[in-house]
Amino acid sequence: MRIPIIMTPGPTSVSENVRLKRAEKTTNPDLDINFYDFYKETTEKIGEFLKTKNQVRILSGEGILGLEAACASLTEKDDRVLVIENGIFGEGFADFVKMYGGNPFFFRGNRKCKISTEELGRFLDIDSNFKYATIVHCDTPSGMLNDIGDICGLLKSKGIMTVVDSVSAMGGEELKVDEWNIDIVIGASQKCISAPPGLTIVSISEDAFNAMKNRKTPIAAFYCNLLAWEDYYEKKWFPYTPPISDILALREAIENILKDKDMIVRHDKIASATRAAVVLGGLDIYIEDGFSNTVTVIKVPHGMNDEKILNYMKENYNVMIAGAFGYLKGKVLRIGHMGENARIDKVSYTLFALQRTLEHYGFEFKHDMTKVFLEKF
């Protein structure tokens, strides 16, 4: 099978040392006491890069598991939950809230702009009676980045706990969990962290754990029960068998991140140069502000078909980028420049392949995108 260059907004490329670590011989993670230390040390390293002293857990399941687990663990019947949305994934939180008996209330923003903290503040001045609020850090389908620090600080000042989906931002954007008063933040192995898919990372504050322990009713889940993980180390008992090979790989990827002191800066420079190349080339970026440094989302040129573009690019240049879904299906193309994909050579070749593909279908560029990208970087 011919493996394409993966420039999608996750899963991302995985470095060789991470792949090799995943192939190492393993022990029994349930019975070997040494693995409990390894798991705990790994969560502490994750906490270091998340800038938090909160408890961190690694769950066996793709990032969606963390989103559902947060809602399952916090939500009781008729709880009022504020769902802050300006994109597909933001809106999707409401499904989990309803699934576990809560009542979602929406604060809806312009889907081409980041959430306005001022408008949210005015909304909360009228009604702030919510148990917790959900917000997406980077909405991958649109490439939108929200100001999580300001938003979570505002919510916490109103006594509202916060649940943040940082799956597509964690590792590529600034994230200061403690300083920003984030109660639960969720990440995933396959995005900026550049480990194989299959793991959720979740940071849980003391306030969040207390809310779970003080529920009137038991958490209506097992696999999605975050409280079950509270005392795993003291009890030397995991709720279920950890996927040890995946955790070995994740640990190696985290070590890579901790050594990469310029990771956030590199993402910013790569993203800025990519957007400049796209715009000067004559294409349109979908959103108007709040540009993410992990994914650039481009409008499909008028009269062109996204699937034909994606297929031609893969077949002729061996590069895979992505379209979108929901209200954006058929309307946009997405380039993921996150984690191991946030490299000059990979992004410059991707822009070259995209330009040649669009030229094949008749689009006339104003400037060469690869040249602009390299000049702007």
C-alpha cells in the first residue's frame, strides 16, 4: 500500500522514535507495580507541558472519549449547562449533555469569528446559573481558535466550571491550565502531540473532582467515569487494562515536546506563512479572525469539486489533505500543520501540490504559494 504524506488536521505524522517505542516489549500493566509509576510519571510530564498541577489521566480511546467522559462525570438530571459554540464541535457538546440528562443552553457566536468575551460577559450578566460550560479551543472543521484564557477566567468569576476541548490545539497553541482556571481540558494523542491515534489526555481540577464526588446520583457510565480514576495510584488499580504500547509511544512523544522549546513559536510561524501564501496566491481563508496555528481552512474555489481536488492531489502528488463535514461539507479544504506536520519541508511541498492541483482544474494563481511561504517563514 502506498502511504501518502499525511497533512490532514489529525491524525498527524508520527516520528520514528515514537513508532519504535510503541514496538517495544511490554509487561502486564495491571499487575506490574512498576507500570503504575511509569503511568504516573507520564501524567506528571503531561502536566508540565500543560502548565498544571491538576490531576492528569490517560484514557484508552480517541479524544471524543474525553469529551463524553467530562459530560458524563459532571452532568446530572436537569443540570443547566452552557454550551458555547461557534462551530461544529462546539455545538456537539450539547448531545453529550442531553445524553446524560442535562439541559444545554447555547451561547452562539459567529461561525467565522472567535467567541467575543464581551458579548459572553453581557450574556452571563443576565443568566449565569450554570453548573459548567463547554468551549472548544480550536474548532478543526473551520480552523477557528478561541481565546480560552479570557473565556475560562470570565466563567470562573461567575462560579461556572469549565470543560475545554483542546484536542486540536494542545501542543500547538499556548495552553496554561492553572493560570486560565480550566477545570477539565481534553487532548488527544493523534493531533499536535503526534503519537498514534487511540488515547485521550484529560486534566481534572480539584473543583471538578469535588463536583463528581458530591453528585446526588451515581455517574451513569463506567468507561466514561472520570471519578473511577481518582485514586488509581494509591489503590494500584486501573479501571480497565491500559493500552501499554500506546502509552509507551505517548510518553516518547511527550518527551519530544518537552525538548522542543520552540514548538509553539514554530507553529505560529508556519501558520502565519501558510495563511500569507494562501491569501497572496488568490485563495480565500474561510474564517475572518481567530486563526488557528494548527490548521488552515481554505474555501473551495468557485465551480470546483472538493473531492476531485483531494483525489487528484493524493494520486498525483501523494499528499493527503482534508475536506470537511456538516455545514462545511464540500465548501472547504483543510491543511493540518500541527505537531510533526508543522515542518517547513512538509508544508511547502503541500502548498506546491495544492497549487498544481488547482491549476490543473483551471485556477489562476496571483503568486506562487510555495515561494511566498518560504519568504514569509
